[in-house]
Amino acid sequence: MRVTLKLATSLDGRIATASGESRWITGEAARLEGHRLRAAHDAILVGVETVLHDDPELTARLPGRAVDQPLRVVLDSRLRTPPSAKLAGENTLVLTAVAPRPVGAAQVRQVEAEDGRPSVAAVLKTLKAAGVDSILIEGGGQVAAAFLRAGAVDRLEWFRAPILLGAEGRPCVAALALAKLADAPKFRRLSVEPAGDDLWERYERV
């Protein structure tokens, strides 16, 4: 299974201001490339905090082109996804650490937990069994950190906007609990190119 982590950040790696404002850090060209990335994957995965803060649709929208929509996946430890959320419909799978209960028209499935959260291994196993071969992770920082700690991220698609948000901004990757520099996840840069006023960097795991 191929796992890609997509990041849309400020130059200093922040995905939102301290108040949570994030629309829009990157520009229209970068967002269009993001929709192309969505269309190229079987599933789009986010954590429940992204759902609560942004209420995203998580659909692939390309001008003048019909798209087979990827499966929308939410990691929701305590089932906080509102039934009224834009993605709480069909073609959505909510993976939780507690007993399932209805969340709109979404499928809800309990998976093995680690520290109270769905474990990365259990998430990947469940999605593989559902026929998913490629995943695009879109947020937030806790989810990104969990998959990086597990060594499960194969590629990075990083869009950087020419702004700075400072230390009080929300980081794109939460704590990795690294004791040594040698333990840091390592990636090889594949390309760097402009996307409007933003910079698009692509990496693969070493």
C-alpha cells in the first residue's frame, strides 16, 4: 500500500494560526494540484480534529472532468464526528477505538487501538481489506505524526506558502518523541517547482 502525506503550510511549517484559521494558506494553483492528488488516490484520510475545525468535503474537484471519488476516511477515537458533517455520508469510513454508533450515512468500524487511538497498523490492515491500495493523508498534525512514527509514510507532497505564522501557529506534524537525530524519518527530495506563488516539494522515503 502506498501512503502519501500531503502538507499545505507556511514557510515555517504551520497549518493554521493559533486560533485555527487555515483557509487559505496556499493559493489556487496549489489547491488545484491538491485536488489532482486526491483524484490519484483510492482514499483520503484525516483525523477528527480536521473534521471539527474545517468541516471538509474531502472530494476531488477538477474543472471539466468527472472524477471517481476516493473513499473518505476519518480517524475518530471517541466518535466525535457530527452526523451533520459534510463528509458524514456515503463513501465515508469512520475508524474508531470505541463501540460503533451511527454517524450520518457513513460506515463506522471499530479497530484495534494504541494509547486510545486507532493504531496505524490496524488502519492500514482495514483499508487494505477494503480494497484500498493508495492513501492520501491530509491532516492534521497528530495523524501525520502517528504515521511518521510508524514508518508508514512513503511520500511527501509539500506545498509551502510564502508566509510565516510563528511558533504559536499549529504545526503540520505533532510530536515525534525523537531521542536522537538518527531516529528522524528521512526522505529524499524528488522535485521542487512553483505552484503559483507557492512552492511544491516532493519527497520519497529513504
